[in-house]
Amino acid sequence: MSNSFRLYIKNAKQAIVVCNNGEKFLTKEGMKNMSVMEDCSLIIGKDGLLKAVGPADSIGFQFRGAVFEKVIDASGMCVVPGLIDAHTHPVWAGDRVHEFALKLAGASYMAVHQAGGGIHYTVTHTRRASLDQLLHSLTQRLTRMLRSGTTLVECKSGYGLELDTELKMLMVIEKARQTLDIGISSTYCGAHAVPKGKTVAEATEDIIKVHLPKLKEKMAQGELRVDNIDVFCEKGVFDLDSTEAILQAGTDMGLQINFHGDELHPMNAAQLGAKLNALAVSHLEEVSDDGIAAMAKAKTSAVLLPTTAYILRLPQPRARDMLDRGVIVALGSDFNPNAYCCSMPMVMHLACVNMRLTMNEALAAATINAAYALGVSRSHGSLEVGKQGDLLIINSSRWEHLIYQFGGHQELIKYVIIKGNIV
Ligand code: NIG
Ligand code: FE
């Protein structure tokens, strides 16, 4: 083994490794057993992967004489895995601050949507925006997420609805992936709303017969990489049958399924996700007992989005029931013009206070389980040797400060490290 490494983090007060036996996800019992190591050190190699995590004295001894490009003395500080945001809509033009006032005054999400606002408002503005404008605002948003500790983020299209704008959005995400430090998992979400003037059946056919083949072609040519497919399965948007047809077509071309379901109305979306072996269903404020059981059995993760229930004053998703029944619970910010939140620490805080997760559960949901929801938990989501060296060093003597403090995390997070580089 080479004797030269990228980064040596030494003498951390605590490191929370999340899991340590190559688990792909954690359910409730596993989350209880998350271990905190006191007085430890970590080493990341030139390939960006973790080479050692363990007691400071034995690592110091084992690696004596080694050469490090960079050394961080983390005395008095804590190390946690980089946070993973499993659900965002970060590519758009035209904010909706005016709608926030309407919603505060009592207008529902669907009332605003059906009156031509909501997603439709953002679609109008996003269609007009140039690729460079969208890339500029996306870069600012992803940078803000990174500063709040997100090292890997799922990014959806879905404010174009017609082919050209959907491709423009995916190209913007692709350019961000190639130029920014933050990791990106990209999602085609052309079925985010039914375009004005089209029926659900027409929109579904358009996606299956026109959008997806074009995407496939661009992916084969190496122009685009798309990881996941998403549909907004909701009363008045895409019904269960059209959702199934679109997701099936996506899966047939190799995309991972990760879709919006059971948010405002019970739709049996959780059962559909389980049937299709989806990696994840997001939202689930209105999931049924059968849906919970089906997801647990199929190992389809639940991506819970505390900002949505909070801002729309919806019932909270039944996180405790899901955990008790063995569902793999993950978290996402749902960053979008409705829920303008770039901070996963804030999301974990809301999940603890409003959904009654423990802090261990929230951290596992925002790391290893979010990695699972994106199909990357072999390489991401915990501080295990062989995984990517993505982590945070926080300026506090107990890791829980990352959740306990709310707001102002940029002061708390001393270093964000991706592949062993300080970013
Ligand atoms: O996850 N529910 C559908 N999609 C988003 C909202 C998108 C928007 O309102 O622009 C969500 O909350
Ligand atoms: Fe969403």
C-alpha cells in the first residue's frame, strides 16, 4: 500500500460512524446501535476513499512515517458522515414568495396549483430561462446546501413538462455534476404536473413515447446521465395507473424508481412502489397501514420531507409507525419554490421535533438511508473503510449539536470534506 495519503484528521473528540458492517440501510433496531467513537482519527487516500477510521493512538502508530497532503487537528471537534439529501427540486426560475403569503392566509397547496399557480407558475418561468441562467441559480443553491453539510444531493427536473425544457433542466444538472464538488443523483421528473391543455392520458403517452426514448438516446450518446425516474402520483395530477405506466417505462430503460406518493390524498402509491421494487417513495403523509407493510416487505425506502408538512400545515407522515414496522426511513429537504430550505440539519431538527425521530434515527435517515434511497449506499452514507471520504467536522464536543442547534449551521460546520478534499 502506498505511504502517501490525501488527508489525516486526527484526535477528533467524537466520530459517529453510523454503521460499520457494510449495511446497505438501517431499520429501527440498527439505528439504536449506532456507535460513537471517542478520540479517533480518520485517513483518506488519494483516491478519495476512507482508508482508516479508529482510535487516535492506534491510527497514529499504524500510519507513523506516512506522508499526508493535509492534516487537520480535530481536537474538541466531531466528525459525522456528509449529509445526503434524497429529494430536491433545485432547477427553476421564478420564486413563489407571493404564494407563501397566500398559503399563510389559508390557501391550500392544491387550490394554488389549480388556479394556475404553484408548479405551473414555476414552469412558465423555467421555460423562459436560459440554460446559463438556470445553471447560475442552481450553482448558488447547491453551494448553499454544501455549506450546510450536504455532500450528495438528488436533483429533479420537472418544471418543463415539455421535452425541450425537461432536457434543458437535465443538462443543467449534468453540467453541475461535472463542475461542482457536491455529489449529484439526477432524476427525470417530467410527470411533475399535467401540462396545461393536455389530459393525463396524453401527457402519459407523451412521456412514454417521446420523452423517455429521447432521454435514452442522449444517455446512450453519453450526453446525459440520469439516475432516477419520478412521478407526482396525486389526485388531480397523475393517477395510479398512469404513474405505474411511466415508472415501468423508466425502469425498463434502467432508471431507479423514486417517486412522489400519498402526499395530499391516499393513493396506494406506497403499495405501487413496493410492487415495482421502487428504491423510494417520497412524502407519504397519507400512507395506509397496508402501504407501510408493503414498503417494509419490499425494502422500498420512505423519503420523508419534514419541510413540506411544516410549511403546508399537513398532517405529519407517520414516521414512528413506519420505523416500528421496519420501513427504511430516509430524509430529504424537498428544496423547491414551495419549501425553500437548503439545510439538512434543519430537516433533521424538524424530523426530530415534528415526526418524533430520535437524533440517531434522523442522522441515519440523512446519511446511510438517504444513500440507499439513491442506490449508492455501497459507497456513501457512513464512515467505513472503502467508502467515499465525504464528511463534516463540526465545532462542538458532541455530534448532536448538528441537530440540536437550529439555524446558523454554517458557523457550526467547520469543514465540509468531499473525497478527502476540503470544499
Ligand atoms: O415535493 N408535490 C410535488 N412536488 C413538490 C412541490 C413542487 C412545487 O410546488 O414546485 C414537493 O413538494
Ligand atoms: Fe418533491
